[in-house]
Amino acid sequence: MKVLIACEFSGIVRDAFIAKGHDAWSCDLLPTEKEGPHIQDNVLKHLEDGWDLMIAFPPCTHLAISGAVWFKYKQKEQAEALEFIRKLLNANINKIALENPVGVISTKIRKPDQIIQPFWFGHEAQKQTCLWLKNLPKLIPTNIVDRGKIWVTKDGKKRGGAWTMCLPPSPDRWKIRSRTFQGIADAMAEQWG
């Protein structure tokens, strides 16, 4: 199967599909972090290249609910991001999965078909991840483990083990947060490949 992993620079999902024998390519504006088939370009230029499956990981910067406090200041950027999402979802590709955190896609385009967690796939972490699916089944959990730590903030509020809370500020924090958990990548390749 010819597989496009859109908006992926890490190579994690691409390599999971390659390991299952598929002709998988990642595509991103950034160079790939791992050697392998990669198109460094705007993915919209490559949607008509004969793919059987596309799994897309578009940037969530202007879409995720975690940044809702800033939405009123970036309406233009959010509109552009939503238009990009629509183009990916409407691509002439038989099977499509689009991944993004909980955010405005649910209210501005449509509700996700599934919400998954890393701890369903072997990672002791919580990070609600939405999937919008076209001609693909929902992912079945493969290795349910503990949800991860619970933090109590200074004001007494409990915070679930969101893995990103453990990351100190750094210039690469956004890159770390955007990488797909290996267990989820493996499940995608096994169940959708």
C-alpha cells in the first residue's frame, strides 16, 4: 500500500508502516529526523500522487483548546489552519486519518470519530488525541497500562498525568510534544496497514 504520512518530520509513523512492508513516505516543511523516504515540501502539493492511505498530523498551534485564551487574537491564523484541515480531510485519497488534540476542529468542521489516549498503547501518559477517520476503523487499544502520574497544583487542583507537563520549557518543546507515541504508530500500522 502507498502511504502518505502528512505533516510528520519525526519519521515515527512512516517507519512503523515501512516495518510492515508498505511504501510509506513522510511529508513536512521540515527535514526528516530519521533517514527514510521523506518529501520536504507543502503536503498540499502532493495529495494527488496516488496514495492509498493518508495519516495527517497537521499543526495544532491555532486549533488546540489548550491555547483557547489566545483564539481572539489569531482569528485569521485559525481560519487558515481550519482551511488546511478541510483540504486534508477532503483529499481524493480512499483512506484518511487526521490526528489533532481536542480543539476547534470539533466545533468548526465536525466531531472526531474517536478519541484515544497513549496509555491505551503502552505509554504511561495522558494526552487526549482526536482522530477523524475516512474508510478506516477506530483504533483498538493494544496494551493498556497505568495512566501516569497525577499532579496536585498549588491551589489544590488535580492535574492528570499529561505527559507534556513533565517537559521543561525549551526551544524544542513543541517538537517533542508533536511526536507520535511509538505504541500509537505501531497500532496504526498494524490495524490500518
